[in-house]
Amino acid sequence: MNIKDLLNQERVFRFMRFATVGVTVAAIDFSSVAVLSRLWPPLVAVSIAYFIGVTCHFLLNKFWVFRCRRKDYAKQLVQYGFVTLTNWVITIVVVQLCLSTFTSNVLIAKLCAIPCATISNFVLMQMLVFRPHRPEPTVEQVRYYSPVGESE
């Protein structure tokens, strides 16, 4: 794959939508924490807000960013969980690397991890979680071969 294929117009717009979702979900998460922390203890508020944020993130990415019409929600949720776990590991590794090499400020280290996790997140979401559904081949599309390997 060359750079022109990698950065086609649709993919660039998709990444812009993806970044917009990230900012929007962060705002939803922080706003939810602000409101819910007035009603419940902090950890309960953060937990509920996190669930709201993750739900919004999944749905906005599925229907707006990647425009995915697959109906296998359970499989997608498992894949989404895998991507989330992968990006958490990337974040932890980058933060630890930054803290052990050039900074003692955890916020700076976390800031350094964001581009790595964002790119990984985008690629894995596009290629794994929200990839287009491949329809089953029709009878006409299936080739039959004899046991000795000759096509009919």
C-alpha cells in the first residue's frame, strides 16, 4: 500500500470524524462526572460517566465515523474490548517509558502516549471492529474443484 492509498480523502475525513468523536466523548465524560458527582460519591460518578463515555464512543464510531452496518454487535463489542485493552497497554508502556527516560511528570508522560494510542485505536477500529461486513458468496461465486485439483 502506498502513501496515496493510505491518505485518500475518505480516510482523512474518517480520521477527522474519529478525532471529533474523541473530543466529544471527553467532553461528555467530564460533564457527566461534574453532574453525577453532585449526586453520588466520586467513584460511582466516575464509573457511571465512564460507561456513558464508552457507550457514546462505540456508537458514534460505529454509525458516524466508520459507518458500519454490521449487525454482529456481540462480536464487535468483544473486538472493541480487545482494542480498548490493547490501547491501554500501549498507554501504560509509553507512560512508563517517558517516566523512566525524560520526565517525572505523569501528565507529560500521558500526553506523549495519546498520539500512539490514538493511531493504534483508529487503525484497529477500522480494520477489526468496524470493518465492512463481507457478504457470504453466492453459489455462482463459489468455484468447485474435483478431488484431483482440476476446476470444472
